[in-house]
Amino acid sequence: PTAEKPVDTGIVSLDEEECRSILRQQRLCVLSMTDGDAPYAVPLFYGFDGESIWLGIAEGRKTLLLDRNSRLCLSVIDLGPGDAWRSVLVTGRATWVTDPEQRSRGIQVLMQHNRRPDRPVTQSTQPRRRHSGGRILLVADAVITGRAMRQVLE
């Protein structure tokens, strides 16, 4: 018998629920912004509560750029077997969270979403408080889309 081999079925669009499922499963995104005419993109962890996307961002180039132009794009990738992949793009606006209750909610979402089940929370694994005064960002006016390269076995 011959071994089955994967066959590309082409790139397809994902529905909203599949996009949200990927956002729930993954933890790392690439945040893209503009620095004048130049693109600027950095990887960072995000939080997703099923509806909203939250980011914790230390003061620096990212906050300066988002203060100048709040438009952003997040890209999340889920690799599958072989050459299969799924990706989600989230476009929207950065809104800085200053209300103490909403900020606390954002921090809670970030911590819950990024808690790894293979690492129990102990004193040594609890997140350390940043002394740099990072900001909490909520993605407003989010538009979520997704695509995938699916494979089937022949």
C-alpha cells in the first residue's frame, strides 16, 4: 500500500466562531503599527475573554506609536500538521484603559488567558509586578477575520 500524502485544498476563509476559537487557544500575537511611513511589528502575549482583546504594554516605542496613531493590527497564527495553518487578523483601535475597575478586569483577563495548565501557580511562577508602569490596552472597533490553508490526505 502507498502512504497517504497531504494535498493542499487551498486557502479558505474562516467563520467568526472558528476565528474566536483560535483566539481562545493561542496566547501570542504580532502587534503591527506604523511609525510614520514605516511598519513596526512586535510579538506579545494577549488576553481574550471571548469578546474583547486586551494587551499589556510596557512604556516605550509601542506606546509612543499608538499614542500618535491608534490604528493597529494583531495577527495570530495556529500551525497545523504538514503545511496546514490557520490565521486570524484583528484590526481596530488602541484604547488605553485608565478606569481602575476596567484596568483590573484587563489584567485579570491577561493572567487567565495566559495561565499555562502545565505550570501550577506557585510563589515562583506568579507574575511579577512590573515597576515600569505598563499600560493596559483594549482593542476597540475590532474587526476579526481569518483564513486557513487546509490539507487533506489523499
